[in-house]
Amino acid sequence: MVFSSCGTKKNSMRYALSEDTTPKLIFLNYTISKDEKGQIHIGFINKIITDGKLKNSNIFFKTGSKGDLKCSQLDKDSIEITSVIVQNPLVKIIEYVNDSLIFEKKELDLNRSNLSLRLHLHSKTKYISISEITDKPQTGKSLITTKLD
């Protein structure tokens, strides 16, 4: 069964989950870094595909802001099947107790970090693409595409 979505993306296509396939999870690990010009670079470490389901499917954000990452599952024709938004892994917010014993939050801007993703793997997925969300809505700067075969 195939569903089409309306929107600004011309080739956006959604697939329904098939009940006759065993649910799969994919674990992806990357390194992410920022150079002196502020450009983001991602390096692939490894992937693990296994049987299973996500216990909590609401762990990702519905919309993102500039600097966040969009992780898309693509079919053999590079058409998006599904996507999730991941908060910028180079920005960490920590809570601490200050000298007055009051909780405070501090935002740390990192130059390097690890990015670990755990996703429900659609049976038609052939590629995982990660792009950086830019100023313009519905657009992003492609950072890396991982082939699953």
C-alpha cells in the first residue's frame, strides 16, 4: 500500500508499514564535528540492523530549527519514505547548581561529538540520509548518505 503526501516536496512519498514483515531496528553511529568556519562534517562509524520495535516512537521532534538534523530513510530511487528530526548534537544543555544553590542551565557549543541513532527500519529503505536544517523551511544541506546494502 502506498500513500502520497501533499506539500512542497515534489517527490515525497510515504509507505505504509507492511504487516507481513518482521519489524527491524537500525542503530547508526557517526562522528560529527564543526570546522573553524562553522561547517558541519559527519563521519560514518557503523550500523547494526536487528529484529525489534521501538518502545517509544515519540523520542524525536516533529519540527526542527536551524542547525538541527533531519534523518531520512530513502528508497532505491532516493525518494523519502520517512524522516525524523534530531536536535543539534553539537549543542548540549547542562543543568548545574550554582554557588547560591540554585539550578541553572548552560548551553555548551561543542566542536566534536558522537551521534547515535536508533530508528525503526522500513522494509523499503535502501539509504539513510542526514541533512542539516537551514534557514529556509523544508530545505536542508545534505551531510551524509549511508547505503544499507
